[in-house]
Amino acid sequence: MNVNLCDRVSGSLIGGAIGDALGYPIEFMSLKAIRQKYGDKGYTYYQEFNNSGKAVISDDTQMTLFTANGLLNYITRVTLTNGCHWQTLVEFVTLAYKDWLKTQEGVAYYYDFDPFKCWIRDIKELNVRRAPGNTCISALQSLDMWREVQNDSKGCGGVMRVAPIGLLAAVDMQSTIKDYYGKEV
């Protein structure tokens, strides 16, 4: 990957996280409530930090990073096995989302070594519940229990968390990205 493309990929992920951190404190507020709290101009600069002095991100950035980690785990596994691996990219991303779900439920790891574990699972700031959507949580819990997933969401979190898939395609122009029905997109 050339440096310019590397910078663009990094910039896309970092820029998304910065925008998310800027909007997170006011995500569920009305315009009236924002003006009451921050004045007539509204929320004009970042003011919310965690106990470590770091900006707070939402569940959308958490899941974006877990998507990227799932993709990287898949690429690593396929590379290490010379393409002879039985799990699909979707399964690796699903495993990453299940790892993320544990961060939202406050569940510590119950095993010492798992080759499919997301390394970002150990980052303290990603192990904080950040108002995840009910549909997202219930869908992942259904996956964990081998039940059919229901998606009743009208939110935009899915748009954020798929960004790494497009970035992966930009990095590897040999990649073929297919939709749910197997059609190349």
C-alpha cells in the first residue's frame, strides 16, 4: 500500500472517530436542549472527556474498529494458511462483533487463548458501554444463541461500521466485494 493510500485509510478511520467523539455528547439531545446547555451557538468545541482526559467515542466507532479488527484477523488467518482456511470473512467479522458484545455486557474473557479474539478487545476505552442500539444488541445476542436475527433498526450505525470494508477494497484492488445475495458490488 502506498503511503498516500495508507494515510487516506488511517485518516478515514481517525476522522470518523473524531466526528463521532464530537457528536457523542449531544447525540440524543434536541436542538433546544443543546442550546440550553451550550448557548445559542450550540456545541462548538469538544468539551467531554473521560477520566483519562481522552475524548469519548460511541458504540458506532467501537463497532467500526471491531469490524476492521475482524477483517484483519481474517486476512491474517488466510495469509498464514496460504488461503486454506475454512471460515469466511463474514464469520470473522461476526466473531469480532461477538467480542464487542462482551465489552458492552461487561463480560470478562472466559478463556485464556483464542486465535480469533480481537486484539482491540483488551483496550480499556473500548470496554465501556456506549448506548448501543437495542437492535444491534439483540441481534448479536440472537447470534450467540443460534436464533434468527431480527433487524428493526432505522438507525445509521450500520453505515459507520461498514466503512472498513470499503477501505479494505481500496487497499486491495484485487478484492471482490459481494452483497448479501452474492452479487459483486
